[in-house]
Amino acid sequence: MDLDAYVAEHGAEWRRLEHLTGRRRLDAAEVDELVALYQRSATHLSALRARAPEPALVNRLSHLVLAARARVTGRAPAVLGGGRPVSWPPTCPPPSTRPGPGGAAWPRRSAA
């Protein structure tokens, strides 16, 4: 994948998504545009990760997609690296209550 060509092709969409994500108020058309750009940018991020894992670009686009997701869902963005732990997905139950193979609960970790 030619990263320069990919950024040139999609950079305007990412800048627009960044602009919409940072606005305090959006009208109905802008909300629709935000959702569409968020979905496309998440797809772009997936393609970058799979074909050209350029760390700086992947990191920047990851943060943009995360911020846009928070704006679309109305949730505060999870902190990546060094902040509070990221629970993904946010509604995932604690490990001790998740069903394991055959419906059994995952075993609890013993305190070390």
C-alpha cells in the first residue's frame, strides 16, 4: 500500500471528521455526515492496520476514530495508554462472570 497516496485520497475525509467531532453542536445533516465518516474512517483504519502498519498514522487515526465513536455514541472516549483502563466493549462483564466453553464461568484468578 502506498501510504502517501492513501493519505492523499482519504485525508480530506479525516480532516472533516476531526472538524465535526470537535464541534459542540451539529445539525441533522452534520450528524448523518459524522456517522458516515466515522464508519468509513474505521474501515480505513482497519485497512491500514492490515496492509501498512505505519505506527504514527495508525495511532493518529485510532484516536480520531475513538473520539468520533464517543461523539456518535455519547460516551466519553476511553483513554489509550497510560490513562484509566480501557474496557472494550464498554458493557463487557467482569472476567469472573463471563461464560467459558460449555457455559461454565471463566475461572477466577487467585490473588498473588
